[in-house]
Amino acid sequence: MANSAAEDDGRRKQQDAGTEDAGLCGSLMEALNGMFYSILQVDPAEDTVLILQSIDRPAGSQIRMSWSEIMNIYSVLLTEEGQKKFRERLSCEALLAEWRSGERSFSQDIPYIKEGKTNWLSIMVQIRETSGDSCRAYIFVRRNDEEHLLKSIIDLYVYNSCDYFIYLDAKNNSYVMFSGSSSGTPLPPETCDDYASALVDYARDFVVPEDQEMVIREMQIDRVLQQIEMHGSHSFFCGVSDPVRGYTRKQLTYRYYDRSAQMILLSRTDVTGVYLEERARQEELRDMQLQAQTDTLTGLFNYRGIFERVEEALSLRSGKSALLFLDLDNFKQVNDTLGHPEGDRLLKKVARVLRTQSGKRGIQGRVGGDEFIVFLPEISDAGQAKDCAQRICESVSKLSLPMNGAPTISCSVGIAVAPEDGQNYNSLVRCADRHAYRAKALGKNRFFLGKREE
């Protein structure tokens, strides 16, 4: 009787353990069902698959089938890209090749179509050797739509738009690059235990000469920490010589990843397209501004153009400069006797004389019908202005006109010297205009500098 009771007790314990194990297995399968779409055991040498768990086939678990047939069934649900990835990484031949190469685990995202929309499966593979020259691949499949969407956004708008990401340890002067461009753009070393020295070497090798000192200064750790503390981030632009594209424009940005540990994220973004577009826009704007400040007949500056350039030159110079006011003699007679077309041709010839005789640094403008200005931004003394005025008078007097009734061609020039006669455009023009009137009164075809000439 005692033995029979003990046996009954043992059987009950075994039944309870079996019930507990069954409950545990059920809980485990329920958890796996929540995590994975399916779990498969593939024997690539035999081209068989054992379905360990599947949401689509709950009644089909523990059924062994042909892996090639399963692949064909599911391939029709995949996108063209998904089918290619599926066969390249998960066919029997591909799994055997992975195992023979020593690869024991990998993952692959595969797109599929559901209700007309693209979704994603994340497939994780673990390959285990069974015996001798054989193996089994355990394939875990789960839906990955939200994660893949986030990853795609990061790839598209972060990694793909940046040359590199660097994880900078400011306390230890070291860094690790965890994302680098494959476009061929110059990159710093992937890891470095001396950030301060590496940034100098990199700047000297690849940053354009005019930006090197600025880049070295702005990339110093003390400078970076100071700017991040003040502004939340530190960003600047520089030019980098690309071996393929030539000059490129880059933006470097530093931000804290862990402020207490002084761990910093450094990213470099290529902004060449934006830079070139902005430069073209600025050049177009300058061209439009220049056109608005240019006399259409002679190509010299008009009143606004000459005014702004003289004012700018005066603000930048502390020495002497001179303004020459030129008035053509008898110009009205040219228009009356030879016609306005001939008068226009004469004005163009006078403009060429002014460009030639005022030198490379001279600024020329037409401010009236037959009135011109020449500004000499740097002169050592008034004698240089007088020499220029003399050359202009002589050259204008040699200009040719049709012989039938043409009046004599000449000009009267008034000179004002800064700062003695004025320190801005208006005061110099008023003085030079008076002197030109005096030159005309003295017989024309001459220049006048005021009382210094009398």
C-alpha cells in the first residue's frame, strides 16, 4: 500500500510538472507571437524548413516543408527589390555560402506590399553547425514598419546629407567616427587619440588656404566648449578641396551628446550647392546693381554709381585724393550742327579717354549730358591731379569729328583735392564744378585748381 501511494504521488508530480511545462511553453509561444511574425528552422543542405512558429499558420507549426517552395509562396508578396534581397541572402545556396564563409549571424530589411502600401520585414538569421559539414539556419521574422520608417528618415535626412558624424570625447581629446561618406570627399581618420593634432593635420591637408587658420581656431576644444555653452551649438563654414569636385563648401556643427561627460557630436555637411546658388544670386544682384548704376551710353558710372564709389573710397582713405569735374566745350554746337548721333559718338570717345588717362585705380562717371567726373583715390600731391587733367585735355582736343562745319573739340576741367577742398562727394563736386567754370572763363581747353593756379 505504501509503495502504491508513493507511485501515485510521483505520477501526480509528473503530471503537475508536465502541466507547468505546457503552461510555460504556451506563455513562451504567446510572447514569441507578440515579438515575431514567424520563426523558421531551415536546413539549407536538404532544402527543408521546419515552421516553429507562424502567425499566418498557427495550425501549421512543427510542419516540415520545402524551403524553396516557401520562398516562392512569399516572394509574390514582396516588392521587386524585396524579392532580390530575399533570394540573395536567404536562398539555400546563399545560407550555405554565409556559413562556409564563417558568417554566423546577419540581418536584412525586406520590403513587401500590403493593401497597396510598402511595408517592411526585419529578418534576423542565426546559423548553427549541426554535425560535420551541415548546418541549420534559424530565421526570425518580425514587422518593422515604424523602425524602418525612422531609419529611412535618418538615412535620408541625416546620414545622407552629412559627410561624417564624429563622437568627440572632449575630456580625453579623442574621437570615433561612426558614420562617414562614401562619396570620396576627404575624411579625417576614423579613430584618433589626439583630436587636437589631427584637426591641424587635416586642415593643412584639405582645407583651402584662406580658411585654414580659421578652421584650426574654431575646431579647438576650448573654443568649441565655450561656444556650445554660450549658444547651445557651435557652427561655421569653410572651403575643402575635393579630389573630384574641386572646391566644396562645408558646414561643421558641434552639439552636446552628454554635457556632464563633455561628449560632443560633430557633423560636417556639404553645402556646396547652396553656397554656389547663393554666390550666383549675389553676383546676379551685383550685376543688376551695376547696371542700375551705369550710364547706358558710355558704360561709365552714372550719378548714383559715381557718388557711392567716391563716398566709399573717401571713407577708406586717410591721405590725399582728387576729384576732376570735366565739361565739354561747345558740345551744344556738335549736336546742333552734326546731330545727336554724332554727339553720342563723341561722348563715347570722351569716356574712352577718361578710362585711359586716369589710370587703373581711377573711377569715372558721367553725371550730365556733357559733364563727367574722374576720381583719383590716391595721390601723393596735387601735381598728380594736374598731370591727369592735362593729359585729358590734350587727348580730348585730338578727338576727330566730321569736317563739314565741325566745331573745335576741347574740354574744361576743374580740380578739387581732398581733404583741403572737401571731405565728401558733394563738397568736392561743388568745388571742382566752380573750378571748371573758371577754366572755361579763362579760355577753355584747360584745367583749373583754384587759387593755387593763379
